[in-house]
Amino acid sequence: MNDSMAHPGEGLASLELPGWKTASSWTSALLLALLFLVSGLWKVVDPLGWSQRISQLNVPQSLSLAAALAFGIAETLGAVLIIVPRFRRWGAILVGALLLAFMAYFALNYNLLRGAECSCFPWVKRVVGPEFFMGDGLMLLLALCAGVWSKPSGSLRSALVIAGVVTVFAFVSYGVEAVRQTGTRSPDTNEPVTSILSFGPIAMVDSPCASLPMTTSPLAVGSSRTVRRPRSTQQFESQTAVRMRCPGSSETTMALSQP
């Protein structure tokens, strides 16, 4: 009779993964969580700066800000989900989907973007090339290990709450950044400018606008305006700069401004 009875403990034991698979899943999840959390938060806290970087990767300017926010939210959410065991499989699916999308986009635009900087991490400089696809392929393998060697995900409601929190944080961060940017005004015209940064005169020489006539002229940048003025290079100690877009150019540069 004992032989014919079911033993629940044996059934549960059969569902347990070997120790090396569990360790591999945790290691892969931790590595991906670190990478994607840093990358996602970088986009979330600086969406305007990232919209400029994304527009330089052949993304239409009108979509660049939305893309920066969407990628920042998705990467941050993927990092949070993959680190929590009960959400790990969903997080691995999200991270894997992002990696596949990145690889597909750069593959389709490879001839145009080859050699372009595509760094998503502050401490890692990457350019579009064979190494880029190798790196993303390795991360895709880590996502596969983290997801396959983990338990099925559950508690969809809790996952949606996390997604909502990440989304709210992203839009609040964007609102703060937008207010800060529009609150900065030109010292000459008292009109809003995109940003004012400490700047040395040598960068102006290397900029794509260096050959343009240096007369005083306002340039429209979205809903804001910037002003560029001729300045003596001997007075760079007190100089500031404003971000601007050269006429007829897709590049963003800096123009010297009266402090």
C-alpha cells in the first residue's frame, strides 16, 4: 500500500533545480540588473540629454524624447523584475526583448551607424560594430540563463504596481528636468534657453558652427531660444555657453554667451 501512495515531498523535490542552475540564474540576474538599472536610470534622470543622443542614431527628432523615456522605463523595470525571484522570468523576457530590438535596429542601420557611439552605460564606451553585437549577444545569453533557470513568474498585479511606480518616477523626473531647463534664461534677452554650462573657448573652435559668422543672432531651438555672441578668447574665465543647433545642421553644439 505504501508503494501505491503518492509522496508530495518527492514531487516537490523533482521541481527543484540543481544548485549550479540556481547559482547561474542568480549570477546572470544580478549582472543584468546592475547593467540595466544604471542604463535605465541614466535615461530617466536625463531624458532631454538622451533624446539628443538618440536623435543622433537616426531616430526622428520628434520621437527621440518619447524613445528616451520609453527605453528608460523599460530598462529600469526589467532590472527590477529580473532581480526579484518571483518576477525573474518576466524580467528576463523584457530584457531579452529589449536586447533583440537594439540588435535588430542597429543591424538594419549598420552601414549608416557604423562607428557611431552607442554607450548606454556611463563607464563603458561602445560604438556600433562587431563588438557591439557580441556584447549584446552575451547579455542575451545571460537573460536566457536567468529566465530559463528560474521559477515561473506570478503576481501580475504586483508587477503592474512596480511598472506604475517606475513610470511615475520617470515622468516626474522629466517634469523636473523640463522646468529646470525652461527656467534658465539668457543673460542678454531674458528668454528661456535649453541649458547654460561652464565652457572653454577651445570647444567653440572645434564645433560645427565655428565657421559661421559670429554676429549676435537668436536661434530657435524648439520652444526655447539661444543667443550667440562674439567674445574674446582671453576672457574665457567668465564665459558660459548655451546649447544650440547650427542652421542647416543636425548636430548640437555650444555657443558662447555673455555671462
